[in-house]
Amino acid sequence: MTGIPGGDRKRPKAARSEAKPSEVHESVPPKAARSEAQPSEVDWRDWTWQMQHRIRTAEALEHFLDPTPKEREGIAKLAARFHFVITPYYAALMDPDDPACPIRRQVVPHIAELDDAAGLADPLDEVAHSPVKNVIRVYPDRIAFCVNNECALYCRFCLRKRMVGEPEWAMKKRELGEALDWIRATPAIRDVLLTGGDPLVYSDDRLAWLIGELRAIPHVEIVRLGTRLPVTLPFRVTDDLCRMLRDFHPIWLNTHFNHPRELTAEAEEALTKLADAGIPVGNQSVLLRGINDDVATMQALCEQLVRLRVRPYYTYQAQLLEGTAHFRVPIEEGVALFREMRGRTSGFAIPQYVLDTPYGKVPLAHPYLRGREGDDVIVESYDGRLWREPNPE
Ligand SMILES: *Cc1c(COP(=O)(O)O)cnc(C)c1O
Ligand code: SF4
């Protein structure tokens, strides 16, 4: 395959070496956490309280579970590399008795993160695709606009590890203004995806200002939000927020559930509010080893999302990203998983499995179109039967 770009991407020198310190389940605050911080039910459901009481140390985590030696070592050794931050809400979903808990593995550091020779800091070369700070343009007509460097918590497999929680990627109002100027001056941009980090970490006022500025640009047809807060901090989805967003339609929103256990009563409430505000909600998951890489789990996730009016949109192949080798699933296994789902569930419960590349997202699918024989094409059904369809050239 020589001559095809991509395979020789080099690990950037000194990436991060200048390390800075730095089923429906009801989530009930665990007793230990309550006796420590004494949150009232009102506090617990207040997203600003949750943000202020996030877990950042092994000691704070101990109110929820007893970290394994590999987790403790991960917390200690990875502190300078990638921030460890968890909302109390999400921490309360972790299974204290199971180190393989799919919630726990997404957010608790693990020593396995140090064991990844191939991973890169910026596998999609996003920095090279930025015409102006934090605007990533891979396609002619749409951009990913990283308006914020912060999230409610930090996922261990985050594609934007290089950026989230790092002060240098924060957007000052002046820098947001410069990005808006670039969008105003680029009439080809019809679709703006606000992402990050997480745009919903913004206050309602700041978000309303930003979306208002975008709405005032005639060529911006749609504004999309990419946010994990319905998963990690569902209390952020308030009635006020939904009322504000409704004034700016068409607004689309994609969120990021990876496992059915994340679909709690609180998440359901948030998703219902968004759907009732007329916002089409989609889901982008990441295929993660041992978390959602089996048909039963992926299918349960997607079917429960559909029941909550959320359309599974993409499932990403985990990138060749530093510290994530233990999460990666071979692409062939991913293709087989979604092929198996095809015959088993509603078509709109099946996300498109994609690999993101510096050239854009590439669909990864079983080759159902098998080829041409004379005036016919041969296609394959979900269960492997071949069909000959007349299709003269
Ligand atoms: C994913 C992405 C988009 C949006 O892509 P869609 O396939 O339209 O959802 C736009 N720009 C960048 C840089 C992206 O990574
Ligand atoms: S919420 Fe998204 S952007 Fe934030 S850490 Fe998780 S994967 Fe990364």
C-alpha cells in the first residue's frame, strides 16, 4: 500500500513531554459521598454544585470506591499528563466492586495508559487544519469550532486530550470574536459545530451570545452542539437552557453515550427536555474494548437511545491516540459487530461506524455490494445470502 498517505504519520516530538501539573438506573448520591460533602437533593441536582464538587484526587475518589493498585498508580503517574476529573453524579454510577465497570473505566486513570507505544497527541492533525485558533476545517462547508477547553469530566480516551483542561486552549472573548470574524468572512461555511471541550459548560448567557452571533451570519444555516453533559452532568439541561436554545432553531445536538448504564433516569429527563424543545438529538459513541464492543451491549445502548428519541449517529473507531491502546478494537471486529446488528434491530438504531482521519470521516462497513457480473450486480443480505440485481451499464 505504498503511496497511500497516512501510515507513516510520525509521533510528534516531545508531545506532552513539557508536561504541566496540572436498564434505567437511578443515580443516588452514595452514602459515603453524602456524609462527606452533605449535598442536599437540591444541591445534588444543581449543575453548578456538581461542577464545584468534582473529584480530582485519589482521596476524593475513595468516597465512591476503593481504587485498585493499578488505578492508584495511574492517578499518581498520569496526573501531569491528562487531568483526572469526575463529576459526583457520574462517579455515583461507578460500580465500587468491579474494576472492569464500564463507567469506571471511562474516567478513572489506569496504569495501562502508560503502555501505548503507537499513540499520538493529535492523530487527526487538527492543529494543521485550523485557519484560526480552535476552528478545525476538514470539509469545505462545515467546521468544528472548539469554543471551550473544559468538560464536566475528562474521558480517558478523549480525542482532544491535548486540549481539554489545558489553559492554552481556552477561548477568550477576543479569540471567539476572531473566529466569528473568520466565519463571517468565509461564506462557504453553512454548518457550525460547537464543540470542545464542551460548549454546555458555558453559562446560558455566554452560549446565547455566541449562538446569537452565529445566527446573525446569513450563510450559517445550522448550528450544532456537541456535548457530553447529558451523560456526565444531565442537570445542566435545564428548562432555561432549552427555552434559550429553542429561540435559535435550527439547533441540532449530538451527545455521547457509550454504555446503556449511562442512560439513567436523570439522563432520560435531560434527553426528554431536549427532544421536547424540538432539538434533534443524535448520539456519537466510541467503540471501546470491554465497554461496548459486543453486540448485546451496543444493541441495548442503541435501542434504549431510540426509545428516548435519540438517533444513534456515529460510532467512532478509537483513534491512534496516546494512552488509549487498551481501549482500541481492531476495525475488522467493529465491522463485524455492526454487520451483526443490521439484521437484528431497526435501521435507525444502527449508527454509522466511522474512522476519523485528517481527510474527514470514513465509513467502515461490510462490503454489501459485492461487485458486478456482466449486466448484474451481486449484493449480500444481512444474513449472508447473495442476490443478483439486474443493473445494465
Ligand atoms: C466530524 C466533523 C464535522 C462534522 O461532520 P459530519 O459528518 O457532518 O457530522 C465537521 N468538521 C470536523 C473537523 C469534524 O471532525
Ligand atoms: S466529554 Fe468529550 S471532549 Fe470532554 S473529555 Fe470526554 S470525550 Fe473529551
